[in-house]
Amino acid sequence: MFYVKTVPALKRARADIHFKRLVLNRAVRCTVTSSSTAQTEHDGVRSRGGSECPGLSGRGGRRREGTAAAAAANEISVDFEQTREAYKSKDSLELLRSLVVFKLCSYDFLVDKNKEVMDLAKKILGQKTFDQFMKMTFYGQFVAGEDHNDIKPLIQKNHSYGVGSVLDYSVEEDISQEEAERKEMEYENSIALLNNTIDSTPERKYQAHKQFSDRRGGVTGARTYFYADEAKCDQHMETFIKCIKASGGSSMDGFSAIKMTALGRPQFLLQFSEVLVKWRRFFTFLASQQGKDGLEALEQRLELTQLQEFMTKLGANGDFYGWFTGRKEDSTGCIDMLDWNSLIDDRTKISDLLVVPNVELGKLEPLLGKFTVEEDQQMKRMLQRVDILAKHALESGVRLMVDAEQTYFQPAISRLTLEMQRTYNGEKPVIFNTYQCYLKEAYDNVTMDVELSRREGWHFAAKLVRGAYMYQERERAKEIGYEDPINPDYESTNRMYHRCLDYVLDEIALNRKANIMVASHNEDTVKHTLTRMNELGLIPTENKVYFGQLLGMCDQISFPLGQAGFPVYKYVPYGPVNEVMPYLSRRAQENRGFMKGAQKERELLWKELKRRLASGELLYKPVY
């Protein structure tokens, strides 16, 4: 299906790999201070043996001593209360603009009716004056400029103060809800794939539903693409290429963001996601048959002889044992979830193996079937577009950031991103995946992908976010009738975020091929990351741990980090004023909750303005 060459799984997956990681993980965690240990225990990942780590010797013990010494020698702290350093890249008018915009974002009426207010202002002022007004307020606060030439001064200014850029061309089609629904549902009745694959009762989560076909509903801070035709997808690809080139031309170490739903028919992502989820679920079912249920994803292992006997009893015809082991004398006789997932590579070769049980009918049914000619071409063109973008990023010296999307698309998006990482992250981290930590399955996803990167020897690269689709996801799950994929509350999401973050930071300490962007406006999360870096001896100049915030928000975090030598980036939207209005509309909605819940940024802005007034620096101009 994806024409990926697969190494026989058990030649990669030795039992001692998992044991080795556990031992080294315990060694690294010995450097944690008592307060951090309490936090780690609260997050559910405290290693056994306590802080003394009894019984460690040899390589593990030496690593512990070396890590502790490195931590003491390279410890760095950052003060987020020093307004002079935080806002030295801003003149006083920019600070005043931030205060005005943030205050306006706190008024419910203006936020709820922002589109109507903007339309009225446009009629009264005229397009030209309205555009200028927006550049002085909302647009100027959250958007870098209209095109790749217009954004260069801001990018270069931020770079001179230690802050890089993740370029994000934020033009979005401004269509009605009715048009969005029509585009989303247009192909639903003509999908032959659903009639030929999976089973006779496809899951409702992975079907398009008219009620939620306008995917913009309940979403803040994330662009939405709707499929029109293949030519439109090619246009989106060309836009992303221009963004990659702009990033490469503006700085030497930038990122460029892309969305998979812009590059092909979303229904394909729905269908492929269902295939992946059912296949993984089948593994869990088989593990439960061998008494392995209740374990974390990577700890579940299937004994192949039992697997073959069970599958034969169910009516499967394939040689599961032979497929996984290759040469039987090299195998351990067990497989884990990663080995299992490796089967979905080329459907033409393994159609007899890719089966799942239909419980209602009491028989096995094929997981993959035949595509129509058009569907097959659409799938191939989508993969080609992704590959073209990856090649452009590599040639331009730009990292490609693949944004996360809704859970019913995300398994396919993550798998496609993973295939790009296997191809392009061999020498350095070029492709970054995004993990949404408000998802219940976030930790399993992170740990499995990290482990796969270790086995295959490529650079794991990820951005950790809390998530942008919570309200939409919860409403959809409730209305359609499937399990809510979101953690129950903000505290559990925080614990999940720190758990995933700690795991990757440990991996960086153990294996310098891992990379992480901590994309968060939460000061406590940033401080937690700095503490863990000091404990693990991770220094900023290694460029393994990045930080990310949105343009126009949390400068009191971004710029002190950059000036302290940490690699930190702003997500930088750009595009013509009139065409980024949908983006600005949602940014206002997102900021309402953010600014109501956190007054610190406004307080620091006022503090800096008062300091400049008292010291005679009100006319201060940044020098770069």
C-alpha cells in the first residue's frame, strides 16, 4: 500500500532492547531532585527502586555519575520576570498595541461578534483604511506580513534576539457552512473503499457526518482545508513549497508548517485511519487471548507459535510465524506492537494476513480490499505531494513541521509522517511530527514512535502540544456515540504532557538522536523542562530541545529563553490581510480564554511601560 521496504521485524526487535531502556531510564532518573521526583511520581512515571537506584552498576552507574557532573557544570536558569529583557525587541507602541489587543480579546461580545464587527468596520472605513487599521491592531499583533518579502524584517529582528520562526501561510478559504458541508460530504456516497474493506459495519468515528462536516466548528488557532479537487491540492502543495523557500531564505534554522488535509481527499485519511486503528486493536485482542491485557502498549508481546495456532483456528490461511521471523533461527519467537504494525506496508503481498475478526458474524474478514482506479490515483498523488515537500525541505535546510489534526484523521497523518521520518531523518531531524497531549493515547503513541526510531536508527523529532480540537472532538464523540478521546480535565492533560515530555527528554539523554519542541504557553511547563534539562545534563547548544510559542503571545517566555541560548521559535502566520481574516477571527476566540485565565502577561507589559516612562526610555527603539 505504501511501498515501504520492511526489515524482518524480529531482527530489529530483540527482547534485550526493552530491558536495556528500562535500566538506562532508571539510571538517568537517579539525577532527579526530590521535588522533581515528586512531580514525576505524580505523572505516573516514577521508576521503581526510588531515588537511590539500588543495584545499578557498570554502564548504568557511570552514566549516572557523568550525567550528574554534566548537570552541575552546565546548569542554566532563566528569569521570566525581567521585563527589560523580555521586551527589548519591542518599542513602546508595540507594547501598547499588545495591551489594547489583549484587552479587546477579553470582551465576550467583541469576540463572539468579531466577524460582524470587522465587516461593519470594513464598510465604514473602506478596504484600504480597514487594512491599515488591522495592521495597527490585530493583524499587526498576530500576523507577520502579507508575503515572504514582507515578513523578512520581523523574522530577522526576532532572530537577532535569539528567536527563530516556524512559517505558517495562514490564508484560509472563507466559505459558508453550507459550502463546507457540501464539500465534505460530496464523496461520501461514492466511496467504494468502504464497501470493500474492513468489515460490514465500519466504525462511525471514521465516517463523514454531515453534522460535523464543517470542521471549523469549535476549533481555535488551527487552519482548516476542504477538498475541492486534485488541482486544488496541487495549489496547496505549491503554497507550502513557497513557504519552505521563504523559511530557507529568511534564516538558516527555520521550520515550515504543513497540514495533511490540504494535500489530498480527507476521506482517504478517514479510511486509512480506520484500518490502522482496527489493526492495532486486533493486536490488543490477540494479546488478551495470551493473558497480556492491561499492559502498556510496548510491554505487550505475542508468542508467535500461539498466535499461529489461534489464527489457524479462526480460519486464517497465512503463515504469520514465517512472515515475522524471516529466518527462524534469528527470531526470539515473540513480537510486539511495532512488529505487528510493520505488516501494513504493501497490501498486494499480504492480503491473506491482514484480517480482523467480525465478532457479530463470527468470522475473519479482510482489512484491506481493492481501491477503485480513481481512489488509487488520489492516494498515490497525496503521497507524492508529501514526498515533494519533504525533498524541498531537505534541499532548503528547513525542518518540516506536520501539524496534528482531528483524531479521526490523526492515525493516518501520523503514519504518513512516520514514513517520511524513516526516509528523511536518517542523518538529521528534518521531519517533525506533532503529538496532542490532551489525547488519552498520547503516551502510547510517543513511546512507540520513539522505540521504532531507536530500532531503525533514525532521528525521532516531535512537537508536543496540548491540543486544538477539544470542544469539537468531545461534541462529536458524544453525538455520534463513541468513546471520548480527550483526557477528562486540564490537570490530567498536564500530567500527560509532562509524562510524554519526560520520556522524550530521557531518550535524548540516552540517545542523542531524539529531538523535541515544547510548544507551550504554560510557564510551569517551560520551567519543568528547564529543570529536567539541568538534571539530565542537556545543554541548549545541542539543539535537541526546542521551545515554541505563537507570534504575538508570551514574549515574556520566548525572548528570555532565546537570549539565554535556548533554541526557541515563534509560530509565524502570514498572508494578505483580507485572506487571513478567518485565522484572526479564531485567534481572537482563542485569546479570550487565554487572557481571561492569565493576567501575568498584561501585568508584565504594564510594568515595562511604567519602567520605560520612569527611566526616560519611552521612545526606546530596538537595535538589531
